[in-house]
Amino acid sequence: MATYRELKAKAEKLLAQAEEARLAELHTVLEQVQALVQEYGLTPEQIFGRKRTPLNGSAAQIPTPKYQNPKTGQTWSGRGRAPLWVKGKNRERFLIQA
């Protein structure tokens, strides 16, 4: 039975051979893909799908607070579940004045 070191050396050799084969085939594959893209007039969106962005167009934007608890200063944007300090009360009195 082979030792750990022998098996590790074989694995490294196989990884190197696999990378050589990948690089050798890469040029041909790229040429095929480019020819198909040109022939069919494909767009990046058709190939990779459209990019998903939030509705407002910016990534991970924090909503602007619309309500504020006058006692603690806590804020709430009006989205999602209402906090206990707003729940069941007239929200107008908690509105943040612009």
C-alpha cells in the first residue's frame, strides 16, 4: 500500500496535469463560445442572466426612518412589523418632521 507522501505527490502531479489540460483546451473553448455569441447575437444578459438590483437602484440601501419614539429616540421606517411603541397608536404623532 502507498504511503501518504506518495499519494500526496501523485495527487499534486495529477492536479498539475489537469491544469495543463485545462489551459490547452481553453483557447479552443473560448473561440467556440465567441463564434456562437457572434452567430446568434447573444447579449451578456442572455448568457449570464440579468443583474438583480434593488428597486431604487442602489445596493443595500437602508430605508429612511419615518417615525421616531420621542421617549427613547428609536426610529422605524414604516416597513415591516411595527414596533411596540407604535403598535395600536396613532402613527401621526410619531412622524419625523422633515
